[in-house]
Amino acid sequence: MNKNTLPEQIKKLRASKKMTLAVMAERIGVTTSAIAAYENGNRTPSLDVLVKIARLFNVTTDNLLGCTNKDLIDLSDLCFTQRENIRSLILTYRKFNVLATRAFSETRFSGMGELDDIESYLSESFDSFMNGL
């Protein structure tokens, strides 16, 4: 579950794209003051505007509302084979993460090293794995 509230999520997403209030407002068809009010929590976007915000930042409305932290990736401009290749790569990452997480836990609890950051461990391990192929 995502801890961010809607105002925090909107502000974070806009900042991550280095987008001004004015640019965001123009892209979704509202005023700059409306965007500021959404980010300050003084106003809640309509359902229509919420959907436009989600599409602008390529996230789900659930993500905006703090119900999930799943990312949305638009594959619509890719051919079927390319989409299938990406799905296969994602499945490979997921399987690898399960195995690597087990290894991380075993290594961490066996006292064989100072592994405190699972994300960097997974990234480094996968890079080594791919280089070995």
C-alpha cells in the first residue's frame, strides 16, 4: 500500500518530471490554481481530472489514490512480439528476485557479509547473472 496521499502523490509525480504547475495544468485542461489546490489538499480533482492526471504520469488511478504502488507501462506502440519479450523479461526478473531474495536472506543471517540493501543486492546480482549468460 502506498503511504502517499493524493496531494503528495500529485506533487511528487509532477516534481519527478520537472513539470511546472502551468505545464501540468495546460496538459490536463485545468487552471494552474487548480493544480496548486490539488497539491495543497484544498481541492480534490474530479474523476475525469483524476484519470487525466493518471494518464499524464503513466500511473493508475489506484496509484494516485494510494491504493497500490504498481507502475503502469504503456506498450501500445510496440508490436506483439516486442510486448511478449518485455513480459518475458519481467517474468525473468520476478523469478530471479525470488531466488536472489532467498540467497540474500541466507547470506545475511549466516553472518557472511554486510548486506543491508536488498535493492542494490538484487540489481548487482542480476547484472552479474546477465553478464554470465
